[in-house]
Amino acid sequence: MTRVLDRKRSVLGRLRSLGEKIIGDMERGEHPRLEIPSRSVSNIRYDPVEKGYVLGDGKKVRSTAAYSHLRRFTQFVWIASFAKSLIEEQRTSTLRDVYYSSQAYGVDFEEQVESDELIMDLEAYLGFPREDFNIFPAERAAIFGDLTIEYTVPGYEGRRVNLLTHPDGLMIGHSLKTCEFVDTGAERVFVIEKDAIFNRFIEERVYERYKAILISTSGQAPRAARYLIRRLRVELGLPVYIFTDGDVWGLHIAGVIVYGSANSAHVRELHTPDAKWIGIWASDIEKYRLPSDPFNERDVKRLEELLRDPRYSEDPWRSELLKFKKLRRKSELEAFSRYGLSYIADVYLKDKMDLYG
């Protein structure tokens, strides 16, 4: 609870400083001027020490002295004011809700992508993710396993729940992202791209057999899920293993969890550098003789992009990408069902844990 409150106080302090900066400029008879860390591709670099993408030192300037800046400047200030109100009134909003709320204040956004971009600018300026000023995306990830948490969100402070009590998994949203970890009997974390396999692992009692916390990302992992995965690793010391479809898109889903994404380079604490991607690998398609489909043009283009990506210059990433290039075929987690519904847990998972667990 103290950690969450401290972050809220820090965000409020930064928001007040922003307001004071603008007022101070006007009182001195100057045009308000802001320097915002640039999120352009040219200012994003891969840091091998951090093992993730970070922002460089580039800045973009917004000033009321420039007519072309006025609209974006006022929109940015309104979003900052709206975020301040959310924190002070202990309310939350979504990216979509911010866009629609702006209309009630007479703030003109042509479409949601415009307000989303300015929210990310505010993240970069404050040095805190939007979740810390109570603006959230729609979440779709879920978690299940022997983990007792204590809520810190207003109205639920102090309430405890064990995640085994939700047979379909509990949605990973703000309340879970900010909860306190009380106790766990788990020894590892399995992150799974597909909801169907997440449910299969629950049915096969993988959480008991491997003393595992199960997380479904439903595709690319949302930020709250990535933040929670990192916390489970850092705070509880649980090793993290990632299961994805056997294609270049699944490989990249795993890579974003491990190394972070260029789009979120301005936000820290979203990647888990020592998490392990353990399948489906391209070599697994051959080893287990899985049903597969040929690559399409989009797959081939993505493969070439990933081969140029510095995150994937080491094995197993590099060797598996080259294997995909040779095979030009892809397979899904559900493909193991050709050997029976329990095969993925009884055989494939055991094989992988014998190698890495």
C-alpha cells in the first residue's frame, strides 16, 4: 500500500510542477514552453545492459509562441489536468473514456489515436506510466494459481484473495497490478499466449503438478500483465517461462515480455530480461511432427524484420528464426492435440521443464 501511495504522490508532485512551470512562464511574460522526451524512432535505442529499448536524450519542444503548437499544447495540458483530477478524486478512466470525456470539456481530438499519443507524451514527461495516473487500457490477460494477494485499490484495501478461487482465472487489471503479494506456494510462472491452452493447463492441474502460476496473455501481453510478470520475478524470485504459437509472431510476443517494446521505451519495469521463451520453437515443429501451415507473405516480411532486430541476435532466438526461415512453416499450440488433449501437459511441458526447469 505504501509503495502505491508513494508513486501517486510522486505523480501528483510532477503534475503540480508542470502546472507551476506554465504559470511561472506566463507571470514572467513569457510564452509557456515545454520540453518533452521524444518518442520518435530516431530517439529509441536498444540498451544491451538494460536488455530492452530505452529513450535517448532527444526532446521535442512545444510552445505557445508557435501557432502550430497551440492545439497540441492545450490538449496536453488538459490531459495533465484530467489525470490530476483522477488521482485526487481516486477515480479511474480508460484510454477510450479520456477521448470521450474531452468532448465534455470542449477539447477537440479528431480521433482517439490523437489523445492516446498525448497520454504517452505525458508518460514520457512525468517519467511514470499512465496506470500511475489512473488511465488504463482495456485488459484481457488473466492469472490463476496459488498466490494470495492483498488489494490496495480504494474501497478494497486490505481484502485478501487466493487466485485459486477463480477457476477461469482472474483478469489482470489495475487492482492486480498494484496488489501486495502475501504468500505463494508456487515455484515458477508459466506465461501462455493462448486462452485455450491456459484453460487446458488449469484442467490438467498444471498449477499443482509444476507448482506454477499460470498467466494467459491472449496474444500480445498487455502492459499490466507485463508489469505483473516482472513483479513475480523480481519480488518473489519466480522463474518465468513463456509458451507461444510456433510462428514469428509468437516469438515476438515472447520477445516483448523479455526485452520490452519500442512503443513503450519511455516506460520502465515492463520487461523481464531473464524470462525464458521455451516454445513452440521452429525446431519443435519438426521434432514433434506437428501439423503446420506454410508462411504467407506477411509472415516472411515479419521474419526478415526480426532477423534485423538486435533483441534477437542470440540463441535460441537467432537459431529458431533461421530455422523458421528454412522451414517456412508455422504451427499453433493447439497442434499438440493431434496426440491427445493432455499431450501438451503430459509430454511437451515435461520435456521443456526437463531442459529448463
